Amino acid sequence: MTWKPTDLKTYMASVRPQFEEMLAQWVELPSVSSDPQHHDDIWRTATLAVQFLREMGATARIVKTRGYPAVVGGWTVGKQHPTLTIYNHLDVQPAQEPEWRQSPFTFRKEGDRYRGRGTTDDKGPALTALFAARYAVEHGIPLNIRFLWELEEEIGSPHFQDILNQRTLVSKPQSVLVSDTIWVSRTQPAISCGLRGLLAARLTLRTGTTDVHSGLTGGGARNPLAELCDIVHACVDAKTGRVKIPGFYDDVVRPTRQEMQGFLRSGFQVSRFKRAFGFRSLRTEICADLIRRIWTDPTFEVHGLVGGHMGPGVKTVVPPSGELKVSMRLVPNQNPDRILALLRRFVKERNPMIKVESDGKLEPFRGITEGPYAEALRQAVRDGFGKEPAQVREGGSIGAVALMQRAWNVPILFMGLSLPEHGYHAPNEYFDWGQASGGMRVFAHYFNNLAKMG
Ligand SMILES: [Zn+2]
């Protein structure tokens, strides 16, 4: 058979019941990677994924790690043809939010909407890509399509390197497509072209052995909580967010004017952002400034300060120790190890007794915006959704991306299908057929465009 985009409509209508049935089965397995109680559900999800791939006519197998496994599979239509690896993840966020109006792990179809934890992040997009790939294979598109489905994405991909190291099972493709990102608005397709990285750290200070009375010792006793607050003040301007650690901004690459214009076309609205996250006020209400702050500027956040009297009322103790939990979102080309070294040196100079311990790091990622791959994807989005895509960035991190980049050094592109209203990492998550069918069209066109590139 040959490629005829007009067949796609018929194909999508015919596969819709199967798509929904498979999504239902996946959603009803609570593959919460952060909760050890769901250990068996993760493995069941992987087994079901293998079964799905085989039912679709693809090869499939589980790749074991010291943690949770990954699932790989796909079609090799000819060794002389290029190979694309599609990345998705099949683990999900916990779903304990009281706002759920249904049981989160019961799949519910309401018209075009598919409700349940994991529908949009990221099981729905994974299935969308799978159905598009089968279409491409059935229509003789000369492209080898492989899937790489992770089950530890929501916990920071601790064993993803293990997976990449198993090179006979997970071999290097010519390019990668990651489908795990969000548009800014339903009416404006968006292609992400960068991710922020992360450096998390715990700062601890111990100056005594036990709580002491502030009337008996206060004035002479050091106060570790106050000293940790002082370090926060030294590291960041709490009002503006400006980081004050010397050298912190040295490697930051600012977005070009052209990129900024693209971001502004994404449909981003300050008022909607405020409403979506329930903010009463923000550091800025200027659209371009807010976009820059959440997508392309690095941050320094305080997540918690532990110590002293945490119960009701005031208890007049001087605590013996304190722990400060912080993290920095990093942007291209900041390096988490270098930033950690800067933080350590800075803290040591100001307060040598504070211990700095790193608590996880992810490299930032700068995607491709020019050249044949970027154009092939943009063209596919025009064909799939009938609109010119906007280029955006992700303020968050996908740990696997930087690792694939380092292991393979091939073009990595992003085509997410989630919408802000889908409840990504939030209660009442859903996915919808509009995004699934549009996504299938985009993927099918992209596969065809890649095959033409050879
Ligand atoms: Zn995700």
C-alpha cells in the first residue's frame, strides 16, 4: 500500500473503539511510580504494554533495570531506512487530590473526553503515536519506528541511563520524538524547543544538641533557622527572584528576539495563568516578562524550612538545628555540577558550618528550531492541526531527554498533545479524541516527512 493521507480519516474512525479500549485498560492500572504500594501495577502496565505492541503487529520486550523496567518495541521495515525512536512514559502521578470527581483509576468516557489519571500524561499520547505508527507501517512508509516507554519518569528517571546502556536492546536511532509536553492553549498547537534543568539541595546547620529556652540562652545562642534564612537572603532576592550567587548567570543563553516572538504567539495569557494556578498576585503581570521568567530564566526556590517549634502557637525555644530545602531550575547552558560548586563555595564563605547536600540534578535541554527535522515537524503540525505551530519552552524538566541527548547525540524533537485544561499533574485529568485524532495525523505526516528525508 502507499501513503494516502486521505485514508487517515477512515483509519482513525475505524481504530477509535480499539484506541479507547486500550486506553481504558492502561488507565485502570494505577502505575504510580512514587508509591511502592503500586510496584505490581507498574509491572502489570509494562506487561500490558508488551501485549499491546504485539497485538498491533510490532515486536516488544521488557528492558529490566535495578528499578522499574522500560518497554521497547516497534517495527523494522528495512535496515536501509532511517529509524525514529518515540519516547513516552507509562507511569503516572499519584491521585490523592480531594478535588477528584470520580475514582481516578476508573476510566470514564464522556463523549470525546477520556477521564482518569494518566489519560493525558502520558498514556493517551503514547497510544496516539502507536496507532499512527501502525498506520505508517501498513502504508509502506520507509521508516523504522521504535518505541521507548519509560516507567520512572515521574520520579526523575533514576534508572534511565541503565536502559540506554543496554545497547543491543535500545539502539541509537537517527532521531527522537518525545511526546510528553503541553500546549499553552487549545487553539494554538505548540512545539516545545527547550526544557529547564534542575538542581535540588538540602542545607543543614547544627549549632546545638537540644531545644533550649530563649529566656535563658537567647542572645548568646546561635539560631540555626535565622542563619538559614540569612543564607536564603544572600542567595536570592525574594521580591524579584534575582539569584545573587556570583557566577550563577554566566552560562545562561538568552532567547533571541525571534524566539520571544514565537513564545508570544503561543496563546499565553497572564490572566489565564493566574486563574489556572490560583495566584492572588505575581512577581510580574507583563506577559513577555512572565514568559521569560517561567520558560527561559533560571530560578532559586525555597521549598521548605524544617526545625524549631512546628506546633500551634509560639513556643520560646532556640532550636539546635535546621534544614533548608531548595532547588534551582536551570536553563541552557547552565551545568548542574558547576552550579552546585558555586552554591557550595558561596555558602561556605558566608557560613562555613552549613552543610550543602545535593538532592538530585537534571541538565537543561535546548531543542532544535532550525533545519530539516524542525521543518518536517512544523509541516506535520500544519497538516495535522491545520495551523502554524508556535514554538514554546517547558519550564519543567524531563530527565530522560538530557540522557538520550548525551548517549546518542541525535536530533530530539517534541510533539506533545496535552492541553492546559487536561489536568496535567492535577485532579480530574482527561484526554480527548480531538487531540488524539489530530495527534495521529501529525505523527503520520511526520513519519512520512522523515522517510522522505531518508
Ligand atoms: Zn509526563
